[in-house]
Amino acid sequence: MKTCIIIIPAYKPSIKLKKLIQNLQQEWVSKIICIDDGSGKEFAEIFYEIERIGNVCVLKHAINMGKGRALKTAFNYIMNELPDNDMVITVDADGQHTLEAIDKVYHAFCGNNHMILGKREFTNINSKKKIPFRSRFGNNLTRWVFNFLCNVNVSDTQTGLRAIPMTILPYLMEVPGERYEYETNCLLWCKDNSIELNEVEIETIYENNNESSHFNPLGDSLKIYKVIFKYLCSSGLSVVVDYAVFFTLTNYTNNVFLLTYSGRVCSSIINFIINKKVVFKTTGKVWYQGIKYFLLVLLSGTISAIAVFGFQMAISENLVIAKVIVEIILFFFNFYIQKNFIFAKGKDSSKEE
């Protein structure tokens, strides 16, 4: 029988958390770990009652440190005190996950090279009625970003119900992020390190329009998409350099190919350094990544020059408008290639420089 530890990060929970933990006493659950993430004195009684339940350990943060840090606290405790288990299952404290859903995720677990995700149904019309708009919008946006830009084919990127093999906990301890963005970063780490992400469909439950959730749609989304924003800033700086060189040289030549390549050479050197050190933070060999990067520059520059020329002829004679349209399209293309092929991380480079 596969042995499992249940992890429940909690911040200002309701008394329903006690009932959930009381019911989580299946024979395959070796331990339940609940993290009080700085909930405060007014919630101390709830955690005191939880701690009196058999087979439960309560870990406490003096202040609220975020869901990512709470999970890392649990991982650290497990690696030190409870290493002889097959997996951990993370469960949300807000009542979204039923016993049946947790059981489905447990039985779907199939080995050290897989992470199992409890997938909520966001497309079924009956499910849509149950799910608050902010949750549907946030998940659909993140799913599009993951699938299109990061090549991660997961339909529910923000689910907190996950079965995680014990063998990867040391690596997940090093994944950056302290709050909700940590769970997203873990999925990216799994993709970079060939850990399969398998999904099982679970019932969708939101009580009182999910008012108990502490997810901040704006602030936490900014953290989740931080790598994309950093890439955007890096690209913006490169565009300034590219355009400055491109349009300065129009005083000397009208050759679109020469103008394009000149701008790209100057901007790409700056862009490569920033993307390697700041955006994707990889430790791979500079020369190897550099060769792949400049091959992309050559390809991208060629596509840009041909496309700008084509737009000039077909849509507008205005060189600026044509170039802006082409560069917006190439922005997404270049991010995808760099994230998944040039600066892709492996287990040997998962630690930040």
C-alpha cells in the first residue's frame, strides 16, 4: 500500500477545517500536517482542537508568510522527520476538496516521475454556475499562458490538490516563490525536469462565492506571471536599442535587411545577458546557450525583415506601423523558444545562480 502524508496550509480557517481533518483518517494516511500560517490569536482555539486530533501535527508561523512558504515548511519537516513515505498530498483548507476528490488523487498516483493534479471542471455549464468569475478568469488566463508560452499542457494550473512524490521534495524546496506563485513555479519546474503532470477530474466546490479564499486576483497574479513581466521588460529594453539603431541607420541606407540585422545584433547581446541572468535564471553553459540564442536571432531577424517588407507592400507603406505589428507577433514566438529550448532548466540547473 502506498503511504501518504496530507499537507494542509491554513490561514484564518473556519471550524470546517477540523471536520475535514477528522474525516481524513484513511489507513493510507500516515500523518496529517496542518500549517498555521500566522492566523493570529483569534484562531488559536481552532488549531488547538485540530492538534488534539490523533495523527495530526500542527506547524506554526508567527506571522503570515504565504502558501508557498507554508508548503516549504511542511516539506522540510517531512524530509527530516517522516522520510519513509511514498508521497504527499496537498489539500486546501477552504473546503474546496472533498474526501472523494482526495481519494481519487491518491489512487491515481503512479510513481516517482509523476505529479497528480486534481482538475476542476471550468468548461461545463453546470460547473460555471458554481465557480466565481475571478476564479474562472484567473485559471483560464493562466492556462492559456502555460499552454501557449510555456508548453505546459495543464487545464487547471491553480489547483491546490496535488499528489507529489517524496523524491522531488528536496528540489521543490529550492523552487522560488513564497505565496500563490510558488504552486505555479512548481509546475514549471516539473515541466523543465521531465516530471509528468497528470490530471484527474474532481468535483468543483465553492462556498459563498469562495469568500474564504485569500487569493488576491491582482497582487498574486502579478507574482504568478513575474517571469513573463520580466521578459517583457527585457524585451522592451531590447526594442529601444533595436529601434534606435534601426531608424538611425535609415539616414544612410534603405535596405530593410541590413537595417533589421544591425538593430538585432546590438539589442540581442543585451537581451541575452538579461534573459540568462535575470529572466530565466539558468546555469547552463554560456557558449551553448549563446549559439542557440543567436541562431534564434538570425531566424527571428529574417522572419521580421520578410514580414515587415510584406506588410509594407500589402497593408501599409508606413515602415513604423509594419515593424510594430511584426514585433508584437514575434514577441510571443521568441518567448516560447527561449523558455522551452534555449534557457530550459534541468535538475542540474534548477538552483538559481
